[in-house]
Amino acid sequence: MSPTPIPVPADLVELLDDAALSLQQLARACAMSPDWVHTRVEAGVLQPLAGGGVAEWRFASSTLVRARRIAELEHTYDADPQLAALAADLMEEVARLRRELDRLG
């Protein structure tokens, strides 16, 4: 099973290079509401780079991939956010192990 490429809106490409998205930008890139992102952060499913208030939250570009995967799992399988996050964790671990196997030869 090969990973599905995730299209990124053109206005976010520069921000991805800087590895920092605001709450609103992350929500828009995931086609979800800022409340959806906020709820996942409060549940510990998504992690902002910077703490502080909600207005100060910044997210790494890797969080965009994770958030989109979680949103897709929740939508496709009507999964609970925690279950979707667990599935995303497992998918990320499998990908990491495959990269390690490729590196080892």
C-alpha cells in the first residue's frame, strides 16, 4: 500500500518551508473548522509547536499531514478522534520502519 499524496494549497507552500502554520491555516488546509483543530489539540491528538494561548499556536508541517490523515480516518470510518489518532500513530510507525528497512538495505 503506497501513501496517497496530499495536495497542499499554493498559499501554504511558503509556510510549510518555515514549518509553522497557524490554527486557521491548519484548519483550512484540512478542510476542517478551527474548532475541530482546537478540540484535537485539547484531546492531545495534535500538538502545537508553541504553547501559550490559542492565538499563539503554531503547527509543524508534519502536523498538517497527521491532521489530514486523522480527519480522513474520522470521516471515512466514523472513527472517534482518539481511535483515528491511534491509527495515524500506527501508520506513521509503519512508514518509519519501512524507511529504516530501506536504509539498512
